[in-house]
Amino acid sequence: MNSELPTVEGFEAATHSVRPEDLAETIPAGPDSELHLKTIKKAIGAGFDHIVLTGIGPDQAGFTQFSPRN
């Protein structure tokens, strides 16, 4: 839907009733690096040869840094 809505206002109006738990099963998000790696491996297995990782907000460098699990 994002590519069909040219403005922030249009996107906000179209998604006003969507809750984080509505997307939890379909969109990998959050700090769990294993979840992201699993999703990337699945995409590669499906034949994708370009993967884009995008963080929300201004701290893109922080987005790409993962801490080891304890």
C-alpha cells in the first residue's frame, strides 16, 4: 500500500486502525536478530537476490548494529 499512497497523510489515513499485533505474524520487526536472519534466509531461498533492510527513524547506524544474545 505504501507505494500507492503519495503522502504521509494518505498512508496514516489508510492505516489508522492497524495495530502492531496485526502485523506481528507477517512483518519481521524489533530487536531480535534471529528473526531477521530467518526472514532473510527465507527470501534468499525463494530466489531473491536483493534484500533491503530499513529502520524507522533517524538512527540508521544503530538499526544495523546487533548485540550478541546472552
